[in-house]
Amino acid sequence: MKLWQDLLSTDYGLLSLAVLLFILVMAGWYWRFFKRKMALPPGQE
């Protein structure tokens, strides 16, 4: 329980949570971007 308390109430915990959230959002964006690019026919980049 100390882990969750530190994660949600300290400055380093909240920053770690923000970084993890940013990484997950960025990964989803890249996945969608590359899937869309791979679906295009050659020559239409």
C-alpha cells in the first residue's frame, strides 16, 4: 500500500505516472500512424 500512496501523493510519483501515461499515448499514436501508412498503396506516401 505504501507504493500506491507514494505513487499518487508525491511529486516523483505523479511525475512517474505522467511519464508512463505519455509513453502509452505516444505508443498508441505511433501504432495508428504506422498502420495507416502501411495500408496505403506504394507511391502514395
